[in-house]
Amino acid sequence: MMYTCMFLGQFSPAMAAAEEMCNTLTKNVLEVPDKPFLAMTMEGYYSMKMHVLVRFGKWREIIDTPMPDDPALYCVSTAMHHYAKGVSYAALGQIENAEQQQVWFYESLNRIPKSRKFFNNPALETLGIAENMLNGELEYHKGNHESGYQHLRKSVELNDNLHYSEPWAWMHPPRHALGALLLEQKHFDEAEAVYRTDLGMNPNHQRCSHHIDNVWALHGLAECLKQRENASDEFSEITEKLQQALKKVDTPITSSCCCRKR
């Protein structure tokens, strides 16, 4: 439910699903003495709320969200909170605060056992995507655009190589952030290729990872086509799909990622 509603641009039901997961994964559930596998395999779901808040650009809400009160038990969630807070501060231009969250994020990784899972992937491998998205957002908003893009391209690569799961372990496609920030600096050709891959409009990515007609990538592709000559027919087609997708959202969609300032 959370994954689907995020792609539909529906914040309220996505958040309700995330809150339900948090309310389910209490300490007495994760700390059953004879069932240590519960924490090892399930605790990462507690952090799903951060994906929803980042997806919809709820920067102040992320910053105000308390950290998990047991960083040893909620070790994956602790790292995810630092990731989300770092991205939030970067998007708001509060670079020193973002850099502090970056430090705490790396410290939190040291508390995660190698055996800890995040869906059916090792948690540390999945959090490699968080690492590169956080570093990419921070570098970009510091004005180091190319360095930021390099980190975000790495996050795309890592995400593409996760073990298959339904839904995907990383809920906020890195391509949506990469495309949005490429567009902001008028790198239209690469941004267009990024969106086409996400939408499954080229053979550059495995079919099971395509996000067909999702509102975020449609918005980005429409922006790219608007800038390109001799694209009027496809622009009309994509715009029509975008308008249909926008009828289902419950929040304004102005970019493929809320990290973009303009």
C-alpha cells in the first residue's frame, strides 16, 4: 500500500500505511527472546516512514521526528533517520546541520550487524543507496553539482543491483532525484534518458524495475520534451498521460523529486 501510493502521488494513504508498520513493530514484537530473526529481518520496515516523508519533501517534519529510542535494536531505522534528516537539511540549505547528520549516519552504520537484513538484502548494502543519495544531495546543495551527480549515479547503480523483492527495498527511486537535479541545471539530455529508463521506455534496465506511467517520472520527461525541438507529438502524448496521473494525486507534483528548489 505504501509503495503503490507513493508512486501515485498520494501522501495520506502512504503515510497511514507507514504509520501502521511503525505501530506494529514495537519492542515487544522485535525482542521476543527465542525469535531473534524477527529483529534481524523485520526491523527495517520500521524505517519505511522516512521513505514517505522524503518522497513528499516533508523536510521540517523529518527534522522534527524523534530518533528511535533504542539505536541498538532499531539500528537500520536509526541510520535511515539520519539519512532523511541529512537530505532534509541539505534541501533547506542548512549545510552544517546536514554535514552533522552525515557524520551520525556513518557512525550508525557501525552498529549494524552484517547479518541484519533489509527486506531480502543485507541492510548495509541497501543503506549504501542511502549513503550515496545523502552524499549526492549534500554535495549538490553545496554547489558541487558534478560531485553530487556522481554520487546519485552511484545510488542508481546500487539500487539496480539489489536482490529482487516485491516491493523494492529502496522505495524512493534514485533516478527521480538524479533527473530532477539534472533538470535544474539544464542537463536535459541525460535527464531525459534517466526518466525513459525509469518509465521502461528503453531497454537499459530490467523490466521488473520499470515504473510504468508513474507521475513523478512522467512530470520529469514532460519537462525534458518541452525543451527539445521536434518533440511536439511525443510531448503531447506524455502530457496527456501526465494529466491522467495527476488526477489521482493528493498533493501538488512540481518535479520528479522534492529536493529540487525550482
